[in-house]
Amino acid sequence: MATSMHLNLFIMGCGHHKAAWRHPSSAVERLGDISYYEALARTAERGKFDAVFFADGQAAGNVADGPLWFLEPLTTLAAMARATEHIGLISTISSTFYTPFHAARMLASLDHISRGRVGWNLVTSMFDSEARNHNYPAMPSHAERYSRAAEFADTMLALWDSWEEDALRCDRAGLFADPDKVQAITHQGEHFLVDGPLNIPRPPQGRPVLFQAGASEQGRDLAARYAEAIYAVAYDLDSAQAYYRDIQARVASCGRSPVAIMPGLVTYVASSEAEARVRQRELDVLLPTQDSLRQLSQFIGQDCSDWALDAPLPALPPLEEFTGPKGRYATILRIIDCEKPTLRELLGRLAAGGGHCTMIGTPEKIADEMQRWVEQGGADGFNLMPPALPSSIDDFVDQVVPVLQQRGLFRREYTGCTLREHLGLERPSAS
Ligand SMILES: Cc1cc2nc3c(=O)[nH]c(=O)nc-3n(C[C@H](O)[C@H](O)[C@H](O)COP(=O)(O)O)c2cc1C
């Protein structure tokens, strides 16, 4: 029996390939132009996607290397809400840098504006450069960040619940809202002091949908306790299945029903595999090789600056002998083992998606692979990370989505109005 999947468009600048902005047809001059994002959301909506998603960070990064951030996600999503009707709208929110009252208010407002289409991706942030824009000399420890994240989530949920479902009366001769149904939360925890209630009535979805993407033990536990959907990183089906089993076991041990898990997916689609590889190479050749080689030399702990770019890679020492950071090194060994790339192809793979899965080929071949992941317990859907925008998402929507629909693997029309409904989630009542 076919299983229906979820699809999410992860919007990132000119695309997820680090050289995408250098392509002659890129929209790099339009990254401050809201119509660029509105058009992307409409494309994803034409493809009947569940949602679009913006990641977010709090520091400018290396501006010479390409666009990292431009428009702020929540204000951008407010405009995108007005340009679309069905698609979900998701933004990252950092529990380390926001306060719960501020974040709960903005998300509730956006949920009203979009009539129930908002989700948030709860992150704890990573970089000292971000911390130093928000009153911290350096990033708080991992444990401290996750302790704050759990309290942040509890407080957000309590604030949205501070207005009961039927609190609003709009009775011109009587009450605007019933004060007995709008209650303070009087939260006093380790990290936050929040009286409440929220100054916005209950959002249309009750609570905006909570996504999470933690990888560590604490990250997975936080996801198990709170997440209603999860963004995952999986290089291949084996690692996707292992992550899937681990998360669903943690979710079950919290007494919760299984959550939707969506690994990231980079696709190069064309009418033949050779043509799809041409698309990939078009981006790979735009990478400034000196920078990429310097970065790869760091990742693998040896100088590769004079290796031939278009020849297969020499054998690298096994993981056990490598003394540097092992996670990225393990991914590189895996890419070399499975894909036998040339040095230039490896730089391109790392520049687009890194440890995320990459599928290259015809629409049928990509649909086959996606189907295999969903039917064999590796995914409930995918977080599409198009290497170039808008071209790669146009290709996906025009070529892969129809194949998935013909196979009964993906919706032909929206059957609900809210993001919760697209994801098959219950609407929570105020607890
Ligand atoms: C699809 C995806 C999107 C993410 N978006 C963000 C983001 O916008 N901002 C951020 O600081 N971290 C983001 N992360 C990072 C994670 O939230 C998390 O910090 C990282 O996976 C490390 O996990 P850990 O802290 O549990 O070790 C994202 C991760 C994934 C897989």
C-alpha cells in the first residue's frame, strides 16, 4: 500500500549549493525583494507542499563567501502568508536569544495573519558570534542551552494556552473577552519569569506546530518531549532508519504518538541522469577551489591543495586513525566510499547539503528512492534543500511531484486549511 508523504521546502538564499549565488541566472540581486520569496512559496504551493521553512542565525557570518542571511524570517513569512492560501510557514526560533513572551506573541500574530499556517523550529543556536550580539560573551554551554530550551517550550505553550478557546466574546454591549477565560501563567523558573497572559488571543491552530532538529542526546530528548515534526540529517537509508527508530522510541517513552520525521534532501533532476549530472557540475565548477580545498584540508587533516581536481580521490586513512572532529570525517569517508567522486565532485557534495542525502537523476529514479525511504521506515517525508533557487525547486515541482502523485504517494490537492491539518496533527485544546 502506498504511504502518503510530507514535503517541505527549505528556502536558503539562492539555493543550498554554496556557489549557487555565483551562477549567471541566480537571483542574488533580489534577495531583499519580497516578490522573490513570494514566488518561491507559490511554486511550493503549486506543488502542494506542506510548508516552506526559513532557518535563521543571529550573526552576519563571512559576507565575502555568499549570502547567508538577508530578510528576517518572521517578517518575511508575514508577507508570504498574504501571497499564498494553503502552504504552511515555518521559521526557526532560537530559545537562547529570544524570550518566550516575545516569540509566543510574534508566532501567535503570524498564525492569525496566515489563518493557522505557522510552525516554528526550536533551536538552541551554535556560535559565539551570535552570542556576542545578544549580551553573552560566548555561547552558554550545551547543557545550559538545552535546559533553557525545555523551559522556553513549556512557557511558550503555556502562553498560547493562556487564552481559552472561547475567551473572545466581541459582545458590543458586554465583554470584549471573558476575563475568567484569560489567565495569568505566573511562570517562575530557572531561566524565565513570565506572568502572562499573552496579549494576543489564542492562535487559530491553538498552538503553532513545533519542529525540532537536534542531533545530540539532549537534542533528541528535547525533540521526543516537544516536537510535533522533526527535521533530520541522514546520508543514506541505513542512517535514516537508525535515526527514525531511535527518535520514535524516545517519543514513545514520553507517552506520545509517533511524530513526522523529514530528512533533508538535495536533488538534481533532469530527463536523463547524464543531464542531471551536468546540472550538478554547472554549480560545482563555480566553487572557488582554493577556499574549498583549504576547508577540505582542515576536515581531513591533510593538505589536499595540489591534488588533481578532476581525478578520483586518493585513499584516506580509516576513521579510527583520524584524530580531528570525527563526525564530518565519517561523512566524507562515506561519500567517497558510496559515490567514488572526483575531488571536484566531493567539494560540490560538501558545498550542497554536506551530510544530507543527495539524489541525482530522472524524476522516476528520484521518486523510486523517495518511495523506498518512506516505505522502509526511514522518513515520513522530506525537507527539500534545492541546490539552486528557483530552478531546482521548479524542476522538482514540475517533474518529480507528478510522479509521486501518480503513485498515490503525495496529495494532489490540499484537504485541510492549516499546517496542523496538512501534517495530520490534532488541534491541541488549552490544557
Ligand atoms: C534542517 C535543519 C535546520 C536547522 N536550522 C537551524 C537554524 O535555523 N538555526 C540554528 O541555529 N540551527 C539550526 N539547525 C541546527 C540544529 O537545530 C542543531 O543545533 C544541530 O543539529 C546540532 O544539534 P545538537 O545541538 O543537538 O548537537 C538546523 C538543523 C537542521 C537539520
